[in-house]
Amino acid sequence: RGRHVFSMRCAGCHTVRGTDATGDAGPDLSHLGSRRLLAAGTLDNTPDNLRRWIAHAQQIKPQTLMPSFALAPRDADDLAAYLATLH
């Protein structure tokens, strides 16, 4: 389910190697789950911080190209869980 949310909301800007996600406006997220930090070193890579970043990127880092997304809580949880599997 999280992969579907990613495909619908994130794949236009981000790449995940081995999938149909080939966006190039944002960083390649192929190994996001193995990174120690998120948002160019702004946040520790935890599920809570990942959900915060997705929902409030512009508040956390105002100059980022990443827009803030209002996702349903289940979608945010599923998306964060999917991204955590990317090693």
C-alpha cells in the first residue's frame, strides 16, 4: 500500500531504482531506509521524522523544493513504512 502511495504522490519527483519511479526533481530515494539523516542532514531518519518531513517540509526547511503534503494518517504511515524498506 505504501508503494502505491509513493507511486501516486512521490514518483513524479523522486527515483527509486528497480521501480517505475524515475522523477528527477528530487533526490533518488533508492536507499532512503539505510540513511542516517533526512532532508539534507536536517533530521534523524526515524519513522516519525519521515512523516513530519512529508507533511511539513516547507516549515522544517523553508528553502526546500519539497512541497508539504497533507496525507491521511494511514497513507502517511504506509508511505513511511515503504520508504523505510528501501535499502
